[in-house]
Amino acid sequence: MVAAIQSFAAGAILTMLASTMMPEAYEDGGPVVGVVTTFGFLLAFVLSRLA
């Protein structure tokens, strides 16, 4: 149950980030921003699993 609540919260945060910050990042950084963001979230996931 806790995992479902945390997943919902994470999805809400990602949605907020995508709708507010990503358009500005794409204007400045171009298409590479999406790839870097994905790798950042993957790195955060891996590090949280190691702890």
C-alpha cells in the first residue's frame, strides 16, 4: 500500500516538473534535455536501491 502511495506521489511530481520546467529546459538545452533527465531519474533509482 505504501508503495502505491509513493508511486502516485512520484508521478505527480514528475508531471509537475514536465509541465512547468521542461519547456524552459528544451528552449535552452534542446532535445538532449529529455535524455539527461531520464538518466538522472535512473541514477536516482539505482542509488536508492543500493542504500
